[in-house]
Amino acid sequence: MKNQTLIQYFHWYYQEDVKLWARVAEEVSTLVDLGVTGAWLPPAYKATSGDTSVGYDCYDLFDLGEFDQKDCVATRYGTKEEYINAISTLKANGIATIADVVLNHKAGGDELEKIKVRKVDPQNRKEFISPVIEIEAWTKFTFPGRQGKYSSFIWDYRCFSGLDFAANLKEGGIFSIQNEFGEGWEDVPSKEHGNYDYLMFNDIESRNPAVRQELKEWGEWYYNTCGMDGFRMDAVKHISHKFLNEWIDHMKNTLKREFFIVAENWVVDNVEDLETYIELTEGRMQLFDSVLHHNLYVASQEHETYDLSKIFEGTLTELKPCLSVTFVDNHDSQPLQALESFIEVWFRPLAYALILLREQGMPCLFYPDLYGCSYKDKDHNGNEIEIELSAVFELPKLCDVRKNLSYGVQHDYLDHPNCIGWTREGTDEHPHSGIAVVMSNSGPGVKNMEMGLKHANKTFIDELGNITEPTIVNKDGWATFLCAEKSVSVWVLKPD
């Protein structure tokens, strides 16, 4: 069985001349060569900021770049036809499409409604700081450009539990909507700010059975229209886990197929929250290992003072490896974003070796690390800044090693604060497989490690070229493997 490898095929500032849906179709052969088995694509539906939107300010889930809404037909990434073609092209080349699903909120309502609300304390959403007041709010969604095609459902204030703007008062804040489905917020996994149901825009009210039904019918339509193989669930710690369990079960049972599902539950210092979520959802979803990402980020910041032997400590990859999706960075952690925690350039090859070349976890590549990117935006102080991110030079080689050689029994040597390593013995099923990895966050590193008797007397070389001298496995299956200062070396069998 080949190793599974995902790629996040976008980033927050994607702005190239070739629209993303066309780009992924054109680049499919590159992804095949890298061993990519699943491509996570960004939200494909019309957003309130139209064709400039990254996609997370969702407006109409049924508009995939087909209707003239929000001052555009195509989305930032292309048209509905181009999206479907991208999915079909990926599928024809053995790559699954993972569609981004945003069920937490909607934005860009079409009509004002007079509604009753209470303002809440942003730091403690359980605490009301105003009496019930009547405001005007953009809570009615009629989708006039679509005119009822695919769905005639009208969203109104009963479909939402909260919002962030009182239009008549021109006042921002967090407002809890008064409706018949219960005072206050839904029961969600995150207890930050007392209750973290409310995140942004108009917060979807899944206690309303009509909303649950509409989202189930949309899910069926979305799959039947596009044929994706899985879903990336956005912001799940802000959504009722009971509703998501219900939605996932409905999709699987109604469409009579399994879907690959991975969820974003951003936690950096408490893996127990991820474990609890797995329990609440009974393993229906894999989770991105944001704790491991944070460890990688801290390691890149602290250089030789970071203890590499603890890099996997307290991570989902350590505790639940079969449900862990690992990543180096994503669109939320890239420079200038709200969760900015971008791993320093020197450590990126080491970080990718850690997620690509081990048994545990399913790795997810990040678009800029393959192609590079440049963009401008304002920093956290409001100053305009230009960012240029170079592709990770070693990434194609690391992917090739994962695809062809990183198999078999793993022996870990995570036993030194500045130099760690591991080996994979290889399997008969994968010719020439078997690798040794050594990395250091300080001076040159050396590890005596077991490769296995099948490799006795064989010569290994550093595939990355950081060490030029080969090493020979002794008669007992052991060898001494080196790496350069603040570097990683990946040792593979020398070609005949």
C-alpha cells in the first residue's frame, strides 16, 4: 500500500494570473509525481466579498461560480465548470479532492430584518451586557441572482444564533439573537470565552431543524454535482458536534459511500482538547495536529535551545497517529494572518522530514512550499508590508523518498536534545526501500542506528546531498549516519 500524502492547494493570498481551478488541473501531473493522493481545495462557493474573497465569508453555498451575485459570476478561483473539471481531472489521475466545508457562519445578507437581540461580553459570551433590544440586521438571505435554482430555502434571523453588527445603530459587537430555539448559544466543544459558539458574521443556528435539513440537502447536492471524495470541516470547535455527527452520518448513509473527513480544531497547547473532540465525534473525523505545528514553530524560533527529543511530546500524532493529519504551515499560520506562526526558513526542511518520512500521521503539504509566493498586506500595526516566500528546495526530494522508499519497520532515536534520527527498514513490496534520517538544530550530528540485517554491507548516500561521503551498513545491520549543522540528511540505498 502506498503512503498517503495530502496537499493544501491554495494559500490566503493566491493571486496568480491563472485561476486556481485551472491551475490545479494543469499541475495534476506534478502532484502525481510528488505522490500526492489528496488535494484540499478552498471554499468553492460565492462569498460576500465576491471574486476577491478567499472563500470563508460564505454567502451562497449553492453558487459555485455560476450566478451573477456579489458583483461577479466566477469566484476568485474560477467558474463552476472549471471547479468540476479540476475535480474530475484529479480523480482521473488517482487524486482525491477534499472540499472545504464552512458550516459555522454566513455573510452578506440580502435584506434587513427587525430582530430582538441582547449584547454579550466578548470575553465571556455567557454574560449579557444589555437588555433585550430591537435592531435592524442583515439576516435575510434570498439569493436573488440564483432565483431559487437548486434550493428555494430562505434564510432569516431564525436560522442564526448571533451576529456582529446592528445596521440601524451602526454598532459592532456580539449580539445574541432572540428566537424560539433557546436563549443564548449552542453547546459547542470550545469553552473559550465561556462559550465559543460565536466566531464571526451571522452564526448558523443548527438547533433549527429546517437549517439542519437544508444543510443536509445541500451536502447531497454538492456531492452529486461535483463528486468530491472528502471534506475539510472548517472551525469545528465553534459548531455543535452533535450537528456535525448528524451531517456526516447523513452524507455517508444517504450517498452510500465513505468520505475522507478532516477537521480544523485549532489548539496549540492542550492536546486533551483534540482527544476530547475525537471522543465527542466518535472518530468520525481526522484532525489537523495543530499542537505539532506549534511545536515545530517553537523549535524553529528557539534554534539549539529547543529539545528536539520532545518534538512529538503532547501531540495528536503521538497519541492518536491514525487520526492525525500533520502539516508544517497553512493559510491561517502564514505571515500576516491572525494565527501567524510561520516556521522559520532554516527549519522547514527538518519539519517536512518529520511529517513526511515517519509512520505516524498523514502529512499535508502547503502550496507556497511547493511553488513559492509573494504578496502584500498590512501587518498587525497597520503598516503595509511585502512578503516573499520561497519554495522549500528539498520538498520534491522528500516527497519522492516518501512515495518510493519510506516504508517498513521504524526504529526511533529521538534521544538527544539537539540531534535525533530514525530509520525505516523498507519492505519487499517496495524495491530499494529503507531510509535513515538524521537532523540537528545545532552543530553537525551523528547517529549510530539500526537499518536491519537485510541491508547488511550495503552502501547508503545522503539523498539531499548535505553529506557527500557514503556510509556502509555493517554485518549486524547497523551504520553511522551523519548530518550537517542545523540540517537534515536523508540516507537511501546507493543506486547499483
